Amino acid sequence: MIKAMFQTWASALLCVSLSVEVAASPTIRERTTDLRALLTDPARQWAANTTVSFPGSTNFDNATERYSIFNQPTYSAAVSPGTEGDISKVINLAKSYGFPFLARAGGHGGANMTDFGDGVSLDLSKFNSTAIDSAAQTMTVGPGVHYRDIFDPLYNAGFYIQTGSCSCPSVIGVAIGGGVGRLMGKLGLTTDALQSVRLVGADGIVKTVSATSYPDLWWAIRGAGANYGVITSATFKIQPLSNNNGGNAFMLDFVLPAEKSLEYLNIIEKNFNPMPVNLAGIIVFNWNSTHNVVIVSDWIYFGTEADARKALAPILALNATFITATLPWNRIIAVSGGGSDALNCMPNKLRNTFNLNLKTYSAAGWQQSFETLTDFLQKYPGGRGSQVILELFANNATAAVPSSETSWPWRDVRGFFQELFVYDTGDSVTAQGAATYGSQLRSQFAAYSGYSTPTVFVNYARGDEKIEDVYGADKLPRLAQLKQKYDPNNLFAYGHPIPLSYP
């Protein structure tokens, strides 16, 4: 029964490290350019390893694949560059001929992209190299490198790094929007590990951006990077496994019935508020065909089993069937949560999300949302793959970085609320119910999030939020100034765009 419940979780769990997408041109325009003729003209002189594709081909399907098909962009062509020069070429062609393009790394963006149509997918999947420098303790990756691609190489070299909670997003795509996950208490955000990037700007010129080279742009890309160019490689600081219990962590997974929900949530608020630095929990409310709505939990402790059991003692006192294991760092995502990662990462699924930041933990508030979700799942059988997800993370290392260091605005965050609605394409009844209940749940969580407004960091933003609630009102004036400086024609203007002026 426990395994079946975790499989139910796996069938719909939101991959909790969504990455941002980089796009050009602010609105759908009537296209006057024949993209096929333009992109296949011999005058383009594409590199031999660059691929140009169009609808109806396998190459095009691969170059436009997306994690979620909810409110997705539409394309008329795709270019998969093999060189930085061909990325520059696409940017310059877009400026000259006025067509929109969307840079695609992991294809994991979840924002509303219905205002992007009839454009070009700038597919970065060929930039998929990984290089580890053990002496310098750094890793350099391209935008086509997914988290799953770095786990074994890093671990086998004796290192680890902070990541999101699933394996499929682009490492760079996550990092330029912040990058949250189980290790943000110990190591900080993924963006905090960045050392430098290579970026093709709106001028088509390749720049090395770091603390000493374009330092103003360096500040901006660590939190709002999708607005300033296309990153072709990034170098990250990595950590020795010897600093993390040899790379081993303790996992505790279990399922609770609805009648134990408030008891369990009270335990969390009382004992894990704030979260211990080595501990991280992911809590899921979802439907089970046998037990109706249940709570599925996955806890990871970065340390010894003995220390983990002490930290988790209040939870272990529950009358529940526990699944425990000691996992090496490179297997945590694959094994935890009932091995849900493989299903979580299936592409081209309808995933309609409403997300928020959390600064405080509220058992009473969470229980209210548990009951609201229960109401939705009982009324809308077509939406029974839907769920509420609570990511509860320590923030010690994240909060230790001065806010002024990067453009990422939410360093006091200690968790994340996600409402994931899953239903069949064309099910208009459930879609309307999801819209109603999604807004209701988001409002409920906002009321006890600890923030005065419904804030959400950019990787989790839906697209209907106020810009101040995504980028922070204190960050926006500088971000807008840098947008005017580095992208004055607003070339990169989809997916939570920074304005050219603010306020």
C-alpha cells in the first residue's frame, strides 16, 4: 500500500526546480518574414554542427519539447546552434527581421507563454559539456546540461553541489533564477555557487561575466538572468563530499491518512520552525484511490543516521509505517519520494501551477488548504492527479549572503507552496475548477505566508503576479537600469520580463 501511495505522488508531483526561459520580442506580432526561407538561405553559413528544423520533423520536436504544455509557446522553426557564433547569428537575425525567439535549455520553464507565438526556438541542447576541475573545486557546464548529468561525475570526483529537487532542469536555467533546494540551508542557492558565465548579449557579443568582469551585469544575472542574454556556459564552486558526511544522507518517507493531517502539521510547526540546517522536508497533499486524500512526506537529513533520528524524533513518534535508507548524494533525487523523479520529469504534460514563497510555518493555515484541496478533489474527479506541495527548507546559508550581493530578493524565505493541477487537455470543467481553486488556495497560503504580499521567486512564478512580488520592489530600479543598459531594445522580453524603466 505504501508503495502504491508513493506511485500516486510520483504520477503528478511538480518537479520542484523549475527553470526560466529566455525570450525575445514583447508581444505576438504579425509575421512578415518567411522563417523557412530566411533560416535556410545559404547566406546564413551555419556551422556544420548547427541544426535548423521545422514542424513535422523529429529534430523540431526535440528542440521544442517542454516540461509543461499548459499555456505553452508556439514555434514555426527551431535552431539548435553548435557554436556561440550561431547563437549570435540568431540574435542578430531576430533584431533585423523582427521575429521572436525563445532560448531553450532544459525546456523546464512553467510560465504562461501564450503571448509567444510563431517564433523560433533557440535550442541550446548541444551545449552539453561538463568539466570538473578538482584542484580549483569548480565545475563548468553548458546550458544543455541537466542536473541528472552532473550527479555521478561530481560524486565520483569526490564533490557535490546544491541542486533543485528533481533531475531534469538545466543547471544554468535554474541558477539564473536563484535555484532553491534541500541544501539551501547548508550551501545556499544554486546561484550562490556561480563563479562566472559566458553570455551572448542583445548586441550579439559574447562576454565573460563575473565579479570582476561586467560586475553590474553579474549582479543582475544572479536572480534575473533570463532578461539579459543567452548564457552558453557557467562555472560553479563545488564542495568536497568529505564536508558532508562523505556524501551520505538519511531518508525518511511515509504516508499519513487525512485524520492525522493536523497532528502532523502541528508537529512540524512546533519542532521544525525554523528548520534545522541539515534537514529538508517535502510534504504532499494528494488523492489516493483507497484512502481519498492523504499526506505523503519525504525528509532528507544531511548527516549520520544517528543524528537524523534525533532531529526527526518528533516525527518518528507518529504511528506510521516509515521507509528509511542511507543514500549517497548522487542517488537522493532518484530514490527519495518513492523514486518519483522519473515520472516527475516526463515532458509534455499539462501542469497548471500556482506557487508562493513561505517565510513562516502555520499548521492551521496548512490544514485549511488541505481541506480546500480535499473539496476540489472530491468535486472534480478529472483533477485527482492534482496536489498541494510544501517544500520546507533551512535557509541559514541563503540568509547569510547579504541581499545586496545578488538580484535575488527573497533571502529570508524558508519554504515554498506549490499547487499543481493535473488534468486532461480539453477537460474544460476541471480546468475551470482548477482556475477557481488554484486562486483560492494561493490566496489562503498568501494570508499566512509571512509576507505582506503574495511573493514568489521567478523560477516558480506563474506569470500573473505583480512584478514587485517576483523581483522585489527594492531590486527593480537597478534591474531596470541594467535592462536599459544591456538590452535597450527589449529583445529579451518574455517569461517575467524586467521593464526598461521602473517605477
